[in-house]
Amino acid sequence: MKKILILLLLIAFSSSYAQEDEVKKVVFDL
């Protein structure tokens, strides 16, 4: 459960300074 929350935080931080496409790549890579 904590891993999911941490993952969501990482995605949120990534979306702040990276393009959404790159974030999607990270999500799909997992």
C-alpha cells in the first residue's frame, strides 16, 4: 500500500517538471 502511495508521489513530482508523455513511459515501464 505504501509503495503505491510513493509511486503516485513520484508521478506527481515527475509531472511537475517533465512532460506527461515521459511520465506515461515511466508508468508503462513499471
